[in-house]
Amino acid sequence: MTVTEQLSTLDNILAHGDITSLFQPIVSLSGRVILGYEALTRGPSDTSLHSPINLLAAARHAGRLNELEMTCRENACRRYRQQALQGKLFLNASPETLLDATHKPGRTLEFLHQYGIPADKVVIELTEQTPTDDFELLDAALRHYRDMGFSIALDDLGAGYSSLRMWSELRPDYVKIDRYFIDGIHRDAVKRKFVESIMKIARASRSQVIAEGIELSEELEILSDMGIDLVQGYLLGRPEEKPSTNATALLPKAGNRDGLANDEHPSLVDLLIKQSAVIASHPAGAVLELFQLQTSLSSIVVIDKAGIPVGVVHRAPLSDALLKPHAADLLASKPIEQFMCVDYVAVELSHSLQQVSRQLTSRNQQRVDEHFVITVNGCYHGVGRAIDLLRLITDLKAQNAYLASTLSRTPGVYRSTGA
């Protein structure tokens, strides 16, 4: 198809809204629920503009990208509402469109009102195709969306021209790890290190990480072990006009991968220590008093207003900072978030003992007295101790070895060979 033919096809698409909206699920592993759906667009199937890459390129060449994106959003909102899909709706937007002088503010909100979709269920997902330099203006545009109740996501983190700077400048609610870092992560230690670094920055910036492009069960397994909760990819569901609404059907069976995570064995519930947390805005001096009153405490979890962990404050560093001569008067009133550490392990209560053990042992400076944070659906629930976990796993392995030895000595008992 020539350029002229493509532009003619684009004219027809925009004149008649001749596009198809597909929806790909984003799943929470811990809750085994669908967080939401990313809306994706395809052009007419019998044309070269069926491909979203070609469709966007043609619209950009014709100077009609803003018009195309509005058409895509309107169609996605309508189809989302018609199917009564639950969860959040992720709508793609390019920074160049948001910064376009012809961009009319409020159009997306009009679509939501038209189809009865609350703004707090919509996530504007930034997709970067061209360089972005005016971060101040882009931030102002996104504040406009946030003020209306929208959330913000940054797509393809680690790719593109300036995604890391965009993350730092814009502080999105969600960040999507570029598919490159997910592909084969189960056999690539360097990629795992990159993802671990992204997770640390996410905790510091209070963003939620979404791993996209998952195609293999081995990739999903290692990402889950690393503590990533939100996942997306062909393994869990392809983009479809009528997507699945059943997360259980999308996720692999919750099998007993390690022989330690079923009803007959201990779980994280057996290691849970109920311990109070402090809000990020809590004065540092008041937290130091908590340490002084409870001498057994070595660390305290810091949470945000929604109860989500954002850091951990340790006794020794806080004491060193506040008990220096003349420091107490200057620092005691500062919020505790200025003294917290964001390098910590957070796991869901539903995770297996072996999953948590892998996360702890993958750290460069693991200590047996280290605490890890336990959450339920992302919210703070308590803490556990690494030493208690290691003891429990050691005891279970000993019990399994004893049972296997006993069975092998019992006449008439044969172990399955898997044949």
C-alpha cells in the first residue's frame, strides 16, 4: 500500500471510527484477581493499517495523531462499558499528543461521563515513540488528569529515549517493565538484577510495577519469586475483543511447586509477627521514642496513608542521626520518611515459604536477623524474621527426608517413578 493509499485509508478510519478495541488483562498474582485491562487498537483487518504501528505512523505523518487517539479512547470506553468489564481501564496516550497545541482538555472525561465510567477507574498510560524534552509542560498536563481522578502509568520502562527521567520527573502510579527485561529472565541473572533495581526505585517513588510481555511459565515463576505482583502477557491472556473476566482461569494452577505450600504444611501465617507500623509523615523523634520504649524492636515499617509499605526505619541509623549533639532539635520534627530505608523485602501472605526464601537469599547482604514485610493485597499486615523462616524450612526438609526414609523401608510401599 502506497503512502497515498494509507492516508486515504486513514481518512476513512477517522471518518467512520473503523477501528477495533482489544483488551488485555493485567493480573494480580497475590489476590488472583484482574487489576484491569489495557485497551489496544487495531485498524481494518484487510488493510496494512490493521497493525497499530502502521496506524500510528500514518496518523503521525498526516498530523492527525491527536484525532486518532481520541477516536481510540472513545471506542475503548464504549466497548469497556458495553461488556461491563471490572477493574481499571488503561488508555494509551503519547506525550506528543498531550503537548499538542490542538489537544482539547476534558475530552477523555466527556467520554467517561458519556459511558458512566468513574475517573478513578482509568489509568492514562504514557507510550513513548518520540523524544520528550519539555517535562515541565508534560507534568502540568498530567496534573490536569490527576486532578480529575485519573492514575498515570509509564509504559516500556527501560526502553525509549528518556523513560528513566520521565519516571523521576512524573512519578507515575504504575511503571511497566519493558518486554526486553522479561524475555528469558529465568535464565539471565543480569536481567534479574535490572528488575530488582527497578523494584527498589519503585518502592522509593511509591509506584507499582507491572511486568508485561510474559510468555513463558518460567518467566512468571521467577517474577513471582522476585516479588512482582502485577503481570501481563500472552501467557495470561492475549488482547481480545471479549477478554476473560476470570483471573483464576488465566493464572497457572496454584500447584505445590516446592512441596511446602499446601494445607498440610506451615505457611507464612506461622511466621507472622503482628507489629505496629508508622505513617510516613510521623515525626522522627516520636519514632525514636518507640524504639526506646520497646527495646526488642530493631526496625519499624513505614506505610503511606493507604496502608501500603513504603520503607523500613532501623533503630541504629535513626539513633545515630537523632542523638548527635544538637541534632535532636533540628531533626526530631522531620517526617520519618526522610530516615527510612527503601531496600527491604515485601511479600504477600499467600506466598510460599520457598518463594520468600528465594527473595531473601537473592539479596547481596542478607542477615539471619533480617526482617521482611508481610502484606495482604499490598497492604501492611505484619513482619517475619529470616531466621525463623530458615529454621522452619530446615525442619520441613528434615521431616520430608525422614518420611521418605521410612517409606523406603516399609514393605509393600513403592514410590512413584512418574512413569
